[in-house]
Amino acid sequence: MKIGLCIEEHGRTWSELLSDVRAAAAAGFRSIWLGQRDSWDALTALAVLGAEVPGIRLGTAIVPTYPRHPLALAAQALTVQGVTGGRLDLGIGPSHRVIVEERFGCSYDKPARHVREYLTALRPLLRGESVDHRGAALRATGRVDVPAAPPGLLVSALGPVMLRIAGELADGTIALWAGPRALDEHIVPTISAVAERPRVVAVVSVCVTSEVDDARARFAEQLAAAGELPAYRAMLDRQGLAGPEDVAVIGDEVERSLRRYAEAGATELVAVPFGTAAEQQRTREVLAALTER
């Protein structure tokens, strides 16, 4: 299986981040991924991490589009590409209404239209082309002159409209809280209807533990708020699940559960270890053993 490792960036010092990435590379993981929340800036961090740790691919999961103009994001992403020798996968998405409107003060009106226009400007900019986009959602005029190949471009998409946009205007999708059933019945067929061989990157929370019920309860408590965000709630409801804990892979034997994602059409997995420090360490060891070299 192609397994990347999500590195916890929140509350971590720079030396801890660098140590985690070095350990992931030494363990044989194909890629590492950073989130973009209220801590380290993911792309800035990846530029330095990539320079320090050669070879391993670098991904963002997920950079919100609303607070970053396409010209600014293209410049930042191509800078990371140039510094790291072309190892970036740029995962972007519109985030959520509560974050965009309350934190950034932007309107979240018609997010699918916003994403379509954003990608219409961003994709050619990443290829070094000039754009002159004047749409209802945004305006972008100019180009970015950085001698680097375009990064992989993935869109956080769960609903059918967003999946079609990802298939038409990006390399694929990066999906959260979508289990094998959602991949097989909804995500893969929807994006594949408009794209040939799209990338389908599934983000999977994993805990290798013998204390299954306890780990599940802890995870449910920690992620309760995420389960109520409308996009995630709709995806959970589509699968008939109560919360994020029902998508997580928890237990002593996780290989079969993870392989179901690949069988359902996921081209890559991004594993998010959770649990106690000991559980997370054991989880990383098991995942490293399963990673396709």
C-alpha cells in the first residue's frame, strides 16, 4: 500500500517536527503531510523540512483557499517545489463556513463556485502561465515566475459537485472521514466519471491498540466537534455512521481494514496516528511495515 504519514504540527516545536519527519523517512514512509490549522504554516514548514530531509514527498492537508489569493498560493507552492526538487503535493480546500466567516471574515457564499474559479486561476499559474480571470467569486491577473514544475494538486472534496470540480480541474481529491463504502459507492465513481485515473487520497485515522473500546471513546470525545461540521456530517450520514470514531481504524490487527481502502479505489492513504504516545509509536511501526517501498 502507498501510505503517507500525517505529522502532528499543533503544539510541536521545530526540532520535534524535524525529528518526526526524519524518523518517518528513515522508517520508509513514502510521504509526510502537514495540516494547516492555527499553528505552523504548512507550506513554509515543508520548504525547510524538504530541504533538510531529502527524498520523501511532502503534502498539505489541507490549505484553505479563502485567505490565500491564487497568485499568492501559486508563488508559495512553486517556491516549495523549487526548494525541494519537485516533491510537493498541494492539498487545498474551502474549509468550513464557521472558520471562513468567523475567523477570516470572508463570505462563504457558494463555496463550490469559489473553488471552481479558484482552480481556474490556480492551475495555469502553477504551470507558469499568465491568467486574467475575472469571475463572480474572485479576480486574478498576472503570472508567477518561478522555474519549478507544477506540484500535484488535490482538492478536499466530499460532495458530488466538488468531486466533479476536483476531477475536471485538479489531479484528484483528498478525502476525510470517508471509509471504504463511501469511496467505493460515491467518491471514486463520481470523480472517475469526469477524470481518467484520478488520484484518490484517503485520510485515515489509525490506532493500533488492544484497548479498542477505550481508544474509540477517547477519539469520539476529541473529534466530536469535527463530526458536526456540515460537510463531514453529510459524509458520515451517507455511510450511516454516528461519528468520526466509526471511520477510524482501531485495534490490534489493522492491515485488513487498511487494505479495504485500496480495494475501494483509494490510490494512496494518509495515516493519522492517534492515541497515547505508546499507541502512536506502535501505530507508526505497524504502518511502516505495511508501506509500499
